[in-house]
Amino acid sequence: MDFLDELKFLKEELKFKGRIKSTNYEKIVLAGMGGSGIAGKIFQDIYTKRPFCVVDDYRIPDFVDRNTLFISMSYSGNTAETMAATAAAMKRGAHVVTVSSGGKLSSYGDERIHIPRRDLQPRSAIGYMLIILMRSFGITADRDLKDAYSVLAKLDENNRECQKLAHDILSKKKIPVIYGGAPYKSVAYRWKTQFNENAKIIAYSSSFPELNHNDTMAIALTYGKKNFGFFVLDSEFDYIRKRARLTAKVAKAEFNFIKPQGKNLTSRLFYLIHYVDYITYYMAKERGINPADVHLVEEIKKGLKDVVV
Amino acid sequence: MDFLDELKFLKEELKFKGRIKSTNYEKIVLAGMGGSGIAGKIFQDIYTKRPFCVVDDYRIPDFVDRNTLFISMSYSGNTAETMAATAAAMKRGAHVVTVSSGGKLSSYGDERIHIPRRDLQPRSAIGYMLIILMRSFGITADRDLKDAYSVLAKLDENNRECQKLAHDILSKKKIPVIYGGAPYKSVAYRWKTQFNENAKIIAYSSSFPELNHNDTMAIALTYGKKNFGFFVLDSEFDYIRKRARLTAKVAKAEFNFIKPQGKNLTSRLFYLIHYVDYITYYMAKERGINPADVHLVEEIKKGLKDVVV
């Protein structure tokens, strides 16, 4: 699939019906790296009924036991860290649910969710991963998903704003700094990683209110202030909105506020997720590089295949 | 206290004997912002026997209930986010332990740990906060703390290396990028915040192995590559050490490896925490700014005092 088609495919992922059957566990741990782990991190920001912990490493927490729901997500089904974490969780007797499009992972698990194999970049499968979680734990409904589909389709048709932002960042060689706040803390992190992987530039993310305890002084007084491009994922929570505006004023910085569109949380989440797809796609295009290329990630995987943890 | 004396005071904090008495709860939630929250985040990386969740916001997770140990940390005892989170936890019937040097927080809680009032910057009280947690949950022993004390004392006497690094960063106007890995993931975040607050420059942190799924391409191909100063907090885990070295090679980047000193985890953790105290202190000195000054953080607090969450 061409990378642009891959981006447009996000809305189709919302239709996926796969879900976890046994969700009634005391503790939930999700293992996943990159795009899969990010789905877990975004979900953690919006689901707090039970302790939900994301593992982005080989090792699992000591508390994983028979009373733990352990969700292993890997689009390829061959992510080394996720495989190691899953094997450890199985030994502890956790209820293991694997989510993959194939690979070794797909033949393990007390429950196995198979997502369609379309050779997407793993980061492009975030829609599948997040929707499985949101459906399984009742955070989204068919009506929400229908609205989200049309919000994404509209962005696929018209994303000139994203192209303009891409050109603005590039022409001034800006380093993107993305600030989120509830419920979009980890969506800000998704933005960082899309800048890294698609546009191949360094970026970083942080969140309100925590950043007011450290970043604030730096925004105001750092050297090279003009080299940074500040983005705020605007929140529907008034306390976050006010903080963001006061921070811009106090630190004398220009913040780009990105307003999420849509009638419900599902739509707004996916709108923000998709928005940076286009910014980073246009950046790669303007830089003359392939947004899909991640050959160094592959090189590192190969170089570490004999590592024992 | 002069800021340099404040930094040197870190080793004295290790002697604090305060501890949480009732630790036997199913779930643990720690509320804290800035330096207090960071103590919780660092602790979360090394204690995984039970679900341990850090809240750096006003709102608390829905799962907080009578079976939850809720630890509220605020050096001043007046942090708005922590106060709101604590009030909510009390309503839910959680076992609340407050840790403060005074303020409103000190008169709440089923258990109250009072730390000495010395008018430190809240970020300089990280020793108290972390040692309370490590002692309470049996992660450190008197012998470890004795070694840690002497490791810190040595760094107080000789920190020319830190001064050299400070000068190197400043003279090239570099943006620090700090990479951690187990067990120092959140120590890397502490580094970021000390660069922000003491040196007043923008910095960012990330951790292995997750960063190999996104940062890697960016390190190799970003524009302005020479503007970044990469630091790696070296791990005692071989799988992290190998990754870090392979990443430097594959992405063709110069990484500064910081080797933790000390015979045990407590010493090494505090060595790494203290090391950046000196880097950022010397940076502030060379920039001619006051490392203790955080007047914009105060301005934001004042501007938001009527905000309802």
C-alpha cells in the first residue's frame, strides 16, 4: 500500500469488530512497543476503572499473576520485547490476549485477536489497536465510531492546514514541541513519534499541568527559542485550556492551538491522531524523503536478535 | 539556603527515617507534581510488586477506593493539583498518607509524614521523597544508604566533569536529549526537568527500548543534528547497554555515556540524580542566571488559583 493510502486507511480500521471477551480482571497490563504501546498509553488516559499498566520493555511487573489480564499487542506479531513479555506473563498464569496480524504471537494466548494482514507500517495500525481496547471496555459505541469515520474522511479530503503547518515547520527548521493535557496527554506523545518516524526529525512532548512545574522557565529563557515550534492539543477541559493560554502569555511564546473536531471523544481523539499524520506526511514529501522508511529500526532489530534479557 | 548548599544537602536527606506504616494495600497511587511526582515515577521503575500509579494532575483514577494506599507528596504542602487529588482520595475512603514540610496538606491524612522545613526548592527535596518510598517498601537498607552518602559526598567534592559538560553544552548551545533505560527511565526525565528549571533551557528525555521504535530515524536524519547533545544514563542491564551503543552506531550520533557510580542501586540512582544537579548548576552560573529562580512557575500558580477542576 502507498503511504498516503495507508494513512487514509485509518478510518477503515474503526470498523474492526474484534474485542477482548474476558475483561473482568483486577489488574490489566498491556505490552506493546511503538504504535501498539501508544494505543495502550492513550487508552490509559481515558480508562481508569482498574489499574492499567503499559509495558514497553522485555520485562513485566512482579505483580502480574493469575488475576491479571495481560494484553499483548504487536501488528507484525514478531516484536522481540512484546514476545518476551508475553512469554513471562504466560508463565505467571495471567489471562493472555494476543492481538496481531500474524507472526509468532498469533499462535499464543488464551484469546487471540487476528487483525487483517495488509502490510501496514506498525504505526499505521494504531486504529485497530485503540478501537479494540475502546470497544472491549465500553469506551466507544457504534454511533461514536460513525461520527469518527466521517471526521477522518473529511480530513482525508481537506488537509491543507496540515500542509501549511508542515511547510511552516520546515521552512524555519523548527523542532516541534507538543503539549497535551487530559484527555490527550499521550496523543501528544503520538505526535512526537510521528514527527520522528514519518518526517525524520527530532521532536518532544510533555503535558499539562506537569509541564508548568518545569518546562515553563525553559520556554521563557532557553537559548534558540525561535528554533522551537510549540503545539498545544487543545482540551475540552477548561482547567487545561486556561493553563495552556496562561503559559503562552507568561513564557512569552507563540503556541499553535490544534482544536480537536468531532461530537464525541472517539472522534476528537482520532482527529488529533490523524492530523499529525498529514503534517508529517507533507514534511517528508517536502524534504524529499520516504515517510514509510524505517530501515534503521530494522537494522537495530537485526543487530539485537541474539540479545538475552 | 544558598542553591549550592541546597544541592549539597541532598546527601543529608538520605538520613531521614520517616516511613509509611501501612503499606499492605492491593493498589498504590501516588499524587505529586514536579520533583515529588518524579520521586514517584523513579520509584515506579524499581518497585513492581503491586500496581503503582503516579498522578500528576488534579483528577484521580476511578479505581481509587478503600483498598488503595494513596500517597500525597508535596514539599510545600500547598500544591493545588496534589491538594485536589488528595481531597478526592479521602472522599473515596482510601488510606491517605501525606508527606510535606507543612502547608495545608500537613493537616490531612490517615498517616502524616512531616519532613523538616528548610525552605528548599521543592525539586531539591527529591531525596526525602524517594528515600521515604524506598525505605517503606524495603527497596533500600542502612548499608546501601551509607554507601550512597559517601558517593554523593565525593561528587560534592569533585564535580569538574559536570562543569566541563556544562561548558560544552553551553558553548555549542546544545539542546540536551537524555536517554535512560531500566532501571533509570525516569531518572532521564529528572535530568530533563533539572535542565529546564536550573539551567532554563529546553531539553527532552526518552527511554530504551521504546526510543528504538521512533527516535532512531530522527537521530539519524533530523535537520540541526549538531544542535543536540545526547546523553545516555548507562544501565547495569546488558540488553540496555548494547542497544544504546548500537543506536549510536546505526544513527551515526555521538552519545555521552554517563556511568553511575556506587555499590548498590540506591547509590547509583542518587549518583545519576546528583550528577545533573551540578551540570545544570554550572550552566546557570555560566549563563549568569539564578538556578533557584522559578518566578514564572509561581506566576502561573497565582494566575490559576481560582480555577475550578
